[in-house]
Amino acid sequence: MARIAGVDLPRNKRVQRALTYIYGIGVTKSGEILARAGVDPTIRTDDLTQDQIASIRSIIEKEEKVEGDLRRERQM
């Protein structure tokens, strides 16, 4: 199971849909992230390699505000 931004992604879903389980990432943003990472959006989360997961994780951590950071920003 892939864990990105503190969220366990569902194993049986396509990665583009699975990334939407992360607060702050919708379908469109998910597609953009996968395009930058060079990952096929139709692949299942369970079939991702460790390199693909690392690439997605680094893009999200460096370029996107998600989960706790986004929640804190929205509360202010």
C-alpha cells in the first residue's frame, strides 16, 4: 500500500482517483501531478513501483499544499 502525505492510498483504485483521497488534491490536480511524474494515470495503486511512488511523493511534498498545511491555511 502506498502512503503519501500521511494518507494510505487504496490499493485497488486507479492512481489518478486514489490521489484524490489526499485533502487538497482533486482529479485535475492528480492528473497534473501524474503527468509531471511520468506515471500512467490508469495504473492501479497496487502496481506502482517504489520509484513511481517516490516521484509522486516528492512532487506533492515540494509543490503542493495538502493535508495539515492546507487545513491550517484555510482556517486562518
